[in-house]
Amino acid sequence: MVLLHRFAAFLKRDYLLARASRLAFGWQLLSVFFAAPILFYMGRLIQPATSRHLAPFGGDYFAFVTIGVAVFGFLAATMAAPAAAIRHEQMIGTLEAVLITPASPHVVVLGASLWNIIVAILQGALYLVLGVLIFGLEIRGTGLLAAALVSLVAVGTFAALGMLSTALVVILRHGDPLSGLIAAGSALLGGVFYPTTVLPQPLQRLSEFVPLTHALRALRLALLQGHGVSALQEELSILLLFLGVLGPLATFALWWAIRQAKTAGTLGAY
Amino acid sequence: MIETWGLGKTFGPPPWPLGLVVPSARRPVRALHDVTLRLDQGEIVGLLGPNGAGKTTLLRILATLVLPSEGRVRVNEADIVRDSASVRRAVGLAAGQERGFYWRLTGMENLEFFAGLLGLSGAQARRRAAEALSAMDLEDHAHQTVERYSAGMRQRLGIARALLGKPRVLLLDEPTRSMDQNAAVRTHGIIRRLATESGVTVLLATHQPSEAAALCRRVAILVNGAVRDVIPTPAPEGGLTERYRSAVGA
């Protein structure tokens, strides 16, 4: 209950701050209205029959890339949110005030990122809604439960990456150095804009070590082909493995970073 | 209650390989050395010292924001390193900085947020925030954004935030620095009442011998990170000032 009150406090604070900057908040959502048609018209360039690489996902490039962009958007935002939130607290001088409360540093980092994660999920959902309502994207209802489960595990995995990035921000007192790099690498190798099968063999092998590859593959199969949880077992297991390794590693890294900052007396410095 | 035994703090270069990427001083800086203090429940003790004496570092160690290099520290019976969560529950810190608030939010919204982090529900947080604002005479400005507050009002808001958790130990860093005379006198009254009526232990860092003499039962004089003298009060203000000057070599 105490944990929920703390998360509620963060959400209310960030809602109030977003309300104070309505224009920026509105633009975040509005950008989807511009991006979705771009994807649709790009999709018209690529005919289903021309690419065997799209066949496992139903053959429609618009459906393929819309899910890629929507999922990449919300997972990249989930990863960037914790470090951005903590960097912001460092810059405006509130980090020490927040960390002196009984809330644990991990709760602070997650709480401070919640709003941005929720907005990113809404943005991702908006892509799909616009795709379905305006551009004829076909989503299979039978895969929704599996998609929700995959999304949950993927969010956990990317939040762990975000926590690793936050640890670096706490230590370096600098903008987030890690999330951008991972996001760029994931966009290249994870199959956002094209199936990973179009990559050369060595890069295909490398892409198997990118969590986004498995999240996107599973979500496309669930949403476009209606695959259930049992059919997605392999991808889900790999994502759980990522989460199992990255979760404890990120938890430890953040604890260690905060300890180093407390030793150096730089917790509130920027 | 606060107890320190041989407390020391040296800010040194970070361990390898962090030293390669983290900006830091090349030579170690000794901020505190062999500080042994005991503050009983309900006692107000002053920390008097010139700039760079180590007052803020000591307060930040007691608030768990900085780890000590040597010695032991217990706050409200809890060790600050091993049981920092208990210490954070017991301590309120008013750091005396103008930063530290969300300037686009109102005073009330700021305090509600920090009360929420204590684990209070929305209604409890609102009630606690209103009480703290009222205690610091800020209720008329509760719904004004913090960017419109004067420096003195922000300092009062900082003390109000420190009071949100009904702390057993209150750490105040130059609490009246930016306040006018009336606000400073009212703040002194609040600090006194907290100590005498609620048994709150107060450690107050200040540059002003007059403020220390007016509020504190004892005053520890900190120079170059070490306690040079501990002076009991009430003492004539001149007496405290003289001993302070002699301790700092002015």
C-alpha cells in the first residue's frame, strides 16, 4: 500500500508538471498523427508479394512497420525514462530531497519514470488505434493476451536497461550515455523497419542477443498472426532470460552507483 | 538522539576505473576529522563555524546523503550506514538551498508530493502538507507556484518539508539565512517548541553566534573539520562570540 502511495505521488506530480507544459505534452501525442500516415504511404511502396521476408508476419509492410515503430517507441522510451528522470532531478536540485525520504532509491527511479512510460505506452497504442481505424491495420484478437504478456516482460527488460543507464547518470553526472546507444543498436539489429532476415548472417546472429528482436518477433506474431502464449514460448523464454540477468544486474548497479555518489558526496551535484 | 564517535570524512579520488571518467579532485580533501558528539532527545545544539568548516558535510552525513570515511554514527538508535532506511524515517533535513523544489508546482503540491513519498495516502498527504505549511506561516501562499516565492519563503518551505514526516531529529543548515527578522524570530519559536514539546533533537548549522546563542543549549565550534570547542549556553552573546573568534583564530 505504501508503495502504491509513493507511485501515486510520482504520477500526480508528473501529471501536474505535464499540465503546466501542455504544449510539450500535446506535441508528444500529436507527433503520432504525423508519423502513422508516413508509415502507411511507405507501406504502399512495398507490395506483399515482393518480399518473402515479410511472409511470416502476414506479408503487409504497413502492419509490420507500424508494430515495429509503436513497440520500439514505447520500449525505447521505457529504457530512456529512468535516466532522464534522474538527470532532471539532478539538474533542478531535487534529487537529494527525494532520496532523503524513506522511499528506496529503486522505488524513486521507477516512480520518477512511470509517467513517461505510461505516455510512451499510450503513444504506442495510438499508433495501433490509428492504424486500425484509418489505415486498415488488421489486429488478431486471439493474440492480445499473449501480446500483453510479452509487452509486460519486455517493459521489465527495458526498464532494467534503463536502470543500468541511470546508474551511469548517477556516477557520471552527465546526460544518459547508454540508452541512446542501445536504442540505435536495437533499431539497426532488432527488426524495427525490416525483418532481421534481410541482415547479413553475422548481423542476424548478433540480433539474437538484442532483446528488441525477440519482443518484436513475438508481438508481431501475436498481433498479426494471432499466436497464443504457447506458440510464443521460445521468444518469451528468451525475454525472461534477459530479464532474469538484467534485472538483478541493474538493481545492483544502481545500488553501487548511489553508494559511490554518497562516498564522493556528489549525489545532488550535476 | 544523535551520537557520533570519531567521525571523519575524506573526499578522495574515485576508485579505478571510475577515476578515468568521473570528474573529481586529484588530491584527497579532509572535510571532517574525529568528530565525537552526542545530542540528547529534545536538545538543540548549534554547529558554528566559518565557510568550509565541515558543517554541511556533517549534516549531510547525518541525513545519509554522504557516507563517512571513518568512525560511527547513530541517529535515533539506528546506524546511518547499516540502517539508513530507519535513519531517513527519523530525520528531517532543511538544507537551506533555494533549489530542491519543483518551481512550476505550488507550495502545497510540492509538499503533497514529498508527503506521498513518506507513504501517506492522498488525503493524509494533503492534511500533513497543510499542517506543515501552516506551521511555517505559508498557508496564504499554499496555492502559489514556488517560482513566485521569495528566497525567505522558499527557505520556510524547506523547513515545512523537513517537518512533513514528524521527524525525531531535525537537521537545519542556516535555516534563517534569507529570512526577514520577523520570519526568523517565528522560525526560532517553532524550533524551540519542537524540541521542548515534541522532544525533537535539533542540530542547527549557522554562521551567526547570535542565532546559536538564542536557540541552542550547547554550541559546537567546527574549524577545518574538527570540533575545537563545545560551549554550553545560555552564555552572554559576547562570551560565545569571543570564544568562537578565538577558536577560528580571527
